[in-house]
Amino acid sequence: MNQTILKAQLLYKDMGKSERKIADWLIANPGGDLPLSITELAEKCGSSEATIVRFARRLGFSGYGELKISVAKEPDSKVVSSTIDENDSCFEILEKICNDAYLSLERTLRNMAPEDISAAANLIAGAGKTVLIGLGSSASVAQDAANKFLRAGCQAYSYGDTHMQMIAVSLMKEGDVLVGVSQSGASKDIVEAMKLAKSRGISTVSITGTERSPITKQSDITLLTDTEETKHSSLALSSHLSRLVVIDALCYYLVYRNEDNRAAKIDDENEKSLVTKRVKE
């Protein structure tokens, strides 16, 4: 995949109107050499030279010259549009969904604060029990997380019914953790459950694709995933995938953390057994 075009796609929503003109031209002309001069590109894009320099720097280059060299070094590759057309073949649809998934995971990685996911992982690892809640597609993410956390040696439960969610939260104790999953971050019932948990001194973690949403206000820690939906994504496949990947990362951490704890406990028990044996002798 052309890395320069990938960067342009990832950063597209952060660009101004003039920079987007340059990105649109670059995406529409993959594999082609950039114009010899910055003036020529400015004319082709209907932009200014200063904007092109700003665009190049946004993508991590020192200027237009470095951008041009980078594009020239990269192999020709077809840019896959994220818009699924009714005339697309099944393979073309697959190609576009895979492209969207790739971009979604890249955006999730960019959005995620390392200290936040580390704090969430340690909070769950030390919890008495972890309760996960979500509605709709988020309920399946919560269920997947609970199953994986259980296999990792943690006490975890998930609830997709709003009444059961409130009951579960009311039975939680200090030292437990509530994880709310909501792509929009505005699911009223999930927000209310999070609010109840906070009022009872329960630690709260949210997994959402919407920054500064209602759920984040009720969260001690927010894990921000992909914030962008594609034009065809009625099933929110890409954002769903990004949440599952975050769950997998937490799960792997918990597995290794618990293995280390078990190993330390075994070593401690062996040491105590050895000391006892020596005393008896």
C-alpha cells in the first residue's frame, strides 16, 4: 500500500479545505509522478504553494521536495475508494472493507493514549470483578470481552439488557470496575449506569469512538477508538473491529500479567516449603 496516500487518508479529516484539495488530487492520481515544480501542483490542485508545504509537513515531510521523493520511491498501487457501489463485485466489496478496516485500526492506534490503555489494563487486572455493558453491536463487544477476560483469569460479567445492567451496577462494590462500551458515547442507558457506578465509588472505563461524549464525562478512563465512520458503513464494521482489537490488547496483557502473578506465587510457595523443610530437619 502506498504509505504517502495512506497518511493522507488517515489525516484527511484534520485538514482544511485547501489541504483536502491536494489530498484529493494525490488520492486520485496514485502511482503517478508529482509535477516537477510546486507551482505546477498548486495549479493542478487549485491551491497555493504555501498550502502544499503545509500539507507535506502534516504528512511528516520537511517540504514538497521530500514529499515528491517519497512518492517516487513508492511502488504503484491502486487506491481503494471507501464507497461501496451497487455495481461492485463481491471481491471489490471485500477489498474496500479490508481497506476501511486497515484505516480504522491505524486511526485507533493514533487516537489511543498509551497511558490510558495501560491504566485501564492495570485497573481491570486488580479488580475484584469487572462488569461490561453495552447495547446493540456494543453488547456483543462487551460479551466478547467478558469471555476473554474470564479465560485470562479475571472475574468478568457482561450485560446487554438495560434492567440487568442497572441491577448489576447496584450490586458492585468498591474495588470493582465497570466498563461501558458505546461507539456514539451517547447511549442514555449506558451513561446512566456509568453515572450510578461513579456515584457509588466504582471505577469506570469507557470504550468509545466519540471524544467528549456523555459517556466520557462519567469515565475515570476513556479508551478512544476510531472516530470516523465510512459512507457505506451502516453496520459499523470498521468501528466494531477497532473495539474488538482494543479488547484483545487488554486480554493479552491480562493473560501475561496473571501468568507472572501465578509464577511469583508458585515461587513464593516453593520458598516457604523449602524453609519449612529446613526447620524440620
